[in-house]
Amino acid sequence: MPSRTRMALPVACYVVLLVSALQTLVVPVVANIRADLGVSTSAASWVVTANLLAAAVLTPMLGRLGDLHGRRPVMLGVLVVVLLGSVLAATTSSLPLLLAGRVAQAASFGLFPLAIGVLREELPPQRLTGAMALVSGMLSVGAGFGLVVTGLLMRHGGDYHQLFWLSTALTAIGLAGVWTLPRRAGAATGTLDWTGAALLGLGLVLLILPLEEGNGWGWGSARVLGLLAAALVVLTVFVLFERRVTHPLVSTRMLSHRPIVVANAAGLFLGFAMFAVFLSVSQLVQTPPAIAGYGFGASVLAASLVYLLPGTAGGVLTAPLGGRLVARFGAKATLVLAAVLAGAGFALLAALHSATWQVIVGALIVNTAVTFGYAALPALLVAHVTPAETGIANSVNSIARSVGMSLGTAFVVTMMTRNPIPGPLPLPREAQFVTVFVIGAGLAAIAAVTVAWLLPRVREPKLTVAEVEADEVLGAAGLDVPAVR
């Protein structure tokens, strides 16, 4: 195998880890940014919201550009934009300029579908399942990495600008890695559907904005309901428009083909589960037991290193394990298993959360489920779209996961701020955490039934035990599985 082709997997793993790390690095320091810049909490929260909204607009466009013009040049362009945004954010003390930097960093979201497209181009079919699973697992690992690094750098009240200098260095490494990839022509023909991209971007902004701001605006407010109604109208117009153009941004088959619809619904749930467990566990363990009667009084650093790191770091091992499950039993079975595991993890957290080991194990199970699900989704999509649609199909799935993350964030924040314990320090009641975990378990059950019932039975190519053991990615997982006959 040529050396440049051999670099495809490690480079894809790295850039996807970078995507999720950039997403979570700033989440714990919004309060620090508010204090440093002297702005309101609502204004500071736009450091997260602006990034997510820009990602919703840019991701499908970048995935399509990669299909049209080749993944390598688009990835290089994305990383240059992210690098400039990181430097801007690291050197400014102005909120508008910081938001501009975060909008530029949002281009990184396009790296995931582009990386999956690179794997499809460079790797032989027998290595593709394991490679996609490992790369997808980096989404969970990178998210945990971002939280842990933030905890380490800010443990003594450090300057949040350090985080953006770190992202600058990490982006520069990614740029050097992508430069080593081979040059390939685009897999698709036609042009970028600018009108479709504008409609999709506008519809997603109208959808995600009220999900992010609903807790502050009020979920029954005219702004929230009006924006959600407008999102429905614009996205409906987008679907109708895409049916009429010669080279649509998203083909109507991709919007109606059952396996892709189910994959996007599963992505929505997995995004919800990942952020719901991150935020709820972090809040739970930081709650002072002397005041609330539950919790562990952990610091931000301890919450990251002790309670969340085992689940996210375990993705390095569970990602190839998920790939082996997909290779041996298919994407459908792996997705069902992921939903069942997530339900078990949430149920455990709902019933048992008074000891450190109980919280660690519950979070580990949910994170393992998310990693297994992420391993199955690209394999499911690749099996049902052409090479020319790989980038946009994974882009749409990335958007589904982002919307799920927004829903998970909004749901947990809403639950944690309603009906607090009376006192100088408003704290959520223990029952509110139990409600979050019970609803997580219920949604997992719905996801398992939906995938098992609606995902059609197809003859997915499965590897034999010998083929799995011979795969240099899958073979590392060390899973002994019986032969499927």
C-alpha cells in the first residue's frame, strides 16, 4: 500500500478527534469568558451557539464541495480557516471578534464527512468497516479530550485564551497531516446547489437557535414557537425545491430512503445521549452533598478526569470493537445493541448514583453505546449511497447528531434550572437528575424498537472470523465472535 494511502486512517482519526475537541473545549469556560469580557451570561453563551449555528450552515456545503472537487483540497481549506479562527480567538478580548473566530472554527464540522469520504476512496472494502468505526469513535474520544484538557488548563483559574492557542497548535498538526493525503478528483459532477444550501442553512438556524435559547426565552414564548414554525416552513420549501433541481444538494432519495432516514433518527438520539450524560453527570458529581443531600462535591477537574474520562477514553478500545460487531453482525444489529446499552446505562444511573463507581459505570455504558452507534452509522450510510453522495450523506447525519446534542443540552439545562432547592445557591433536586436518566432510558428503548422494526433487512456484507482477525484495525479489538452462517 502506498505511504500516502497508508496515512488515510491516522489522518482521518486525528481530524475527527479535532472536530469534537474544538466543540467541547469552550463549554466549561463560558463563565470565565463572561467575566473576562464583562458581558451577560446570555451574550457569552453565543460563543457556543454561534459555533453550532455556523456548523449547521457550513457542514452540508463542505461535504458537497468535497464530493465535487476532491476531499483533500477542501479539507486543507477548512483547516486553514479553522487555524485563522483559532488565532483570532486566542488574540482578542472583543466578544464580536471572538464570535467571528468561533464561526470560523465551525468549518471543522465538515471534516467528519470529508474524512469518511477519504476512507472510502483510499481503503480496500475489507478494511473500510473497521476504519470508519475507529474514526467515528474519535467523535466521543475527542469530546472527552476537550473537557479533560479544559479542566487541566483551567484548574487554577487559568486564562481561557490558552485553549484557543492549543486549538491553533492542534489545527496546524492536522493541516500537516492532511497535506500527506493523495490527490483525488471529485467523485460527483455538477455544481453546488447554492439556493438549496441557503434554504437548508436558514432552516437549520431557525431550528437550532430556539433549541439553544429556549431555556432563557421560555419554551412557550412567541420567539421559540415562531422560530420553530418558521423552521418547519423553510425546511418544507427546501424539500420541495430539491425535487425540482438537476443537481440537488440533498437528493430526494436521501430524504425518503428508509435506511438513511433511520440512520439520521439514530444519529439524533446518539447526539442527545452523549451530551445528556456529559452535562447531567458533570452537574451531579459537582453538587455539594452537605447542601443538597446528594452528589460528591467534585471539582470541574475531578468531574472530567474521574467521572467522564473513563467513558470517553474507552472509545479508543470500544471503537474498533464496534467495528468488529458491524463487520460480523451488520450495522442494524450493532445499532440495536447500542440503543439497548444506552438504555441500560441510563437506567443504572437512574437507580444507582450514590457511589462513585456507580456513576462511572453508568456513564461508561452510555458512552460505549454512543461509540458503538457511531461505528455503525457510517457503514449504514456507505452501504446505501453512491460514492458521489458519501460526503453529503454523512454531512446530513452530522447535522442530525448536532441537533440531538442541542436537544440534549437544552433538556438537561431546563431540568437543572426548574424548581431548585431553596437557598443562596440554587441547586437542582435529586429527582430532576432521575427524570433525566429515566427519559434517556425511555428514548433509548424507542430508538431500539425503531431501528429493529423500521430498518429493512438487507444482505449486508459480513466478514468471516478469519477476515476480521486479518484486518489490522478490527483485529486489534480482540473480540472473539462465532462464525455467522
